[in-house]
Amino acid sequence: MNKIILTIGVAGSLLTSPAKKDGTIVYSVEQSEYLLSEAIGNIQDVKEWIEWDLLNEKLNPNLANTYIEHLNQAEDLIIEYETSHIQTKYNR
């Protein structure tokens, strides 16, 4: 019974995360889009928390603005990457 469960687990992991011969994980376009959208969602969550802390005077305004600025830059870079790399895969 344990061998069957182990075999199914190994086969499932091979099917869900294909890898190149050097061990690099290769994601499908859909997986990449999902991961990028999750990253953007996480950044937006952190920005919301910072704004909430700023409103409740738990964070220095200058520091909060610096954090928001850097998070905006990170979000823009992810969006730029997504539009240049993911959408070009659909055009192939």
C-alpha cells in the first residue's frame, strides 16, 4: 500500500513540475501567469497594510512613502515582464 501511495506521489510531482535535464523547473504559460498574478497580489496587499499603518500612525510617513515607491517599482517590473514574456508565448 505504501509503495502505491509513494508511486502515485512521485508520478504526480513529475507531471506537475516538469524539469529540464539540468533540474531546472519549467512552468507552463498558465503556471507562470498564475505566479506573476500572485506576486502582484502580494505586493498590493503589502501596500494596503502600509497605507493602513500610515493612517493609524504606526509608521513614519517618509518611510511609508519609500516603501510604497519601491513596491510600485516592483509591481511595474512584474507587469512589464509579464506583458513582454508571457504574451509573446501566445503569439508563437
